[in-house]
Amino acid sequence: MSNDNLFVALRDAFPADLDATAIETADGERLYYTWRDLDRATARIANLLQWLELPAGARIAVQTEKSVEALMLYLAVLRAGFVYLPLNTAYQTNEIEYFIGNAEPSVVVCTGKNFSWISRIAFKAGTRHVFTLNDDRTGSLLERAAVQADEHTPAERGSDDLAAILYTSGTTGRSKGAMLSHGNLLSNARTLKSYWGWRTGDVLIHALPIFHVHGLFVASHGALLNGSKMLWFGKFAPRAVAERLPEATLFMGVPTMYVRLLGEPAFTRERCRAMRLFISGSAPLLIETFEAFRERSGHTIVERYGMSETVMLTSNPVDPKDGQRRGGTVGFPLPGVGVRVRDDKGQLAPRGEIGGIEVKGPNVFHGYWRMPDKTREEFTDDGWFRTGDVGKFDERGYVVIVGRSKDLIITGGYNVYPAEIEGYLNEMPGVAESAVIGVLHPDFGEGVVAVVVGKADAAPEPSALVAGLKAKIAAFKVPKQCFVVDELPRNTMGKVQKNLLREKYRNVFGA
């Protein structure tokens, strides 16, 4: 009987030469970790977790700064057969109280500087063990693991057994814990390895956080499953990344990273000569950024689409035989993944028409942790997951994301999709980016509001922007108010936090 533990598949992909470099830290002190180091360190941590005699299915909650040791902890949790629960480093007391209370982890791992307050929360909630792990290779977790054996037989796990719980951002009510199985994660990693054409000798620049699907699963699994070296950045720094590009072939980032690279003089076409692939996700990539990056680097970014509940579900092509990479789209459904768009009446929407995006496949999660009613609500009767995203298939079959269904604005009985208006605004002179929201309006139910960031050398006039829109779109879509600000609020993955904008401007119409 085969062992479907995700760690087994990743470990089997290690190269024959275990003394080759697997990870090189690329900022601060240069450290080199071999594949043998990964194997032995994860064995020690896995043995520690098993020595604690945790219950079956125990959750291991982790809120630490990014480090290679933090990645080893994740791999060790898989290896020992427990459930990994990554927590955003930006979460504060109330959020941590909720996550620990809801997930009831048996083990919590945090940074040393946060131990006093996180341990109080954890012990009060019934957590038995709290360890520390810092980004300088110190902490009680490593001290306790150091005395353990450096060999370990991976726990037997089935494809449907739980591997990780990822909490959604919770911008609309309580955060939900998406339950991902070993099979969910491995099937997606193998699909991406093939579709993105990972090659022998590929080197990945890893500059993403590892509490999120993009950095923890897509990037890390990709490199590990291909036996590829990673250049490891604790934090993204455009100059430092630009300087290491000649040593790499792949880079994965969020749109903000690409904007910052374009603002870095050290980022040149010459430095990109050895690069094979730049991949973007986690937030929409502006067409302007897409085109400016191609002009500057000579590379066309591959934009893809995924979420906590599904890992990756679409991607622009990498191999030219599969089609061209089209800006403003997130490409085609990945092989083996079903994607459909349905209108308000539940009918399949024809190409070019907007509706709700639904997905089905081996990548789709098993439901929300301890929320059976919410899980049933988010799946259709025929088993498709409602992503909550609104979009369409264009005339060539590419998926275009229009926005989140929760961002849909209904004004005077008409549906307004923010992304459409943002697209027009972002093309206007002097506009760097924009966010369109709906807030309470006494006459129309909701009124359309535009929040715009001007370019460094420009100061766009709200009245001129509104006038320009009136010439391009229906009157009911035109913002009734327009504000120019210095920046838009974003979360750590670069997504605009429209819930904060809605709160800020909620009284603008006096409703």
C-alpha cells in the first residue's frame, strides 16, 4: 500500500546528491542548506512532535517570521502526519485568540518576542505546548529538536487526510479555515510542475511569505518537487532580488513586487538574461505593469489564479504551443481542473458574459473547519465550489476576473462590476491605480465611489476623471464621488482591502 503523505512525494524528488545545495539564504548572512540538511532537520522536528504524544489529527499553529527553519517545521508537520496551520505575521491579539480558539491546536509555535502574549492565549485555550522559533536559527523548538534522532519514517497518510488548514482573510465576517488534504496539495503541485515546465537546473528566487498559498505551497512545493535550488529571501527587497536574478531561472511574486522591481534601476534586461519564467498572482496585475515589465525585461509575466480553497485553478500558458500569455486575463483552466461561469439564474454563461466562477477538481478543498453549514452553502448541488469571484471566459477561452461577488455594487437596481470601471480609470492620464467600491446611498441603495492614486508626477482631478468616465460608460456606472489619495490599503499579499475603504467612505452620501 502506497503512502500518500505529501512529504513522501517531496522527499522522493530530492536529487541523488543529497550534499548539493537545496536552499541558499540570499539576504543577510549567506547560509547554505543541503538536501541532507532538510532531510535530517525535518526528521528531528517530526520526532519531537511524535514524542509529545499528540492526538491524531493534531493541529500545529505557526506564527513566525520567514526562515528556512520555518519551512523545515512545515515539512516536519507533514512528515509526522499532523495538520499545519500557518498564521499571517500581521495578526494581532483578537485575531490570534479567534484562530487558536477555533482550531484548538495542540502545539503553537511563535517568535520569541511574542511568546509572552501568545502563550497566555494558547494555554488559556487548552494548548499543551508552545515553542519559539526565530529567524536567526534560535528558539526552544530547535533546542528541543536537537536531541532527537535525525532519521524518521514518515507517517502513513491517505490522499484525503488533512494536511493543512488555511484561514481566509475574514474581510466579510468570521474567518473560515479551508481544509486542504495531502491529495489536494500534491495533485496541484504535480499539475503546475508539468504545465509550467519545470526543468532540471531550474533555480527559484523565493521572496514570498510562507503563511500563504503562493509562497508556502506554489513556490516551495514547486522547487522541492523538482529538486530545484531556492535562493531564499526573508523579505522582498527589489535591489537585492535584482542582483541575484542572473543566478536564477524562476521568480514568483505579487503585483506589488513587480511594480517595485520596475522602480529599481538595478533591474535590467541584462540581469534577466538567464531567467526563464516570471509568475504573478494573489492580486490583479495591471495591464500597465504587465506591458512595462515586458518592455523592460524582455519577459512576459505569467498571471495565474488561485485561492486558499482551491490552490491554483487557472494559468496563462508557459509553452507557446498552448497559446500566448494575455495581460488582463488569468489564462486557461489547468489540466484536470474544471472551471465554469454561471449567470444569476444558474445557467452556464456564454463566452463574453459575466457570472459566478465555479471550480471542480482534485485541487478543491474538503470544506471549512467546523463549519458544515457554510461548506454546504459554498458548494452547488452537483459538487462545484462557488469561488465568490465574478468573471467570464473571453472570446478565446481565457478566464477574466471581474471582481469578487461581495464587491458587486447594486445601484438603482443595476449591477456594477468595480473591475470594469477600474480598468477605464487606470488607463486615464495621471492615474497609477484605483479602487471602486459601493457604499450606502439614500436614493440608489448603493452609490459608486472611486478612490484613485495618482502617479508620482501627476495630480489627477476628480472632476476630470468623472467627466472622462461619462464619455466611456453608462451613467449608472459613473462614480458619484471620486477621491484622490496617496495610497490604497493593502494586506500583506498586496490585495487592496476594499472593506477598509468601504468603512472609511461609508457616510459620504449621508446614508
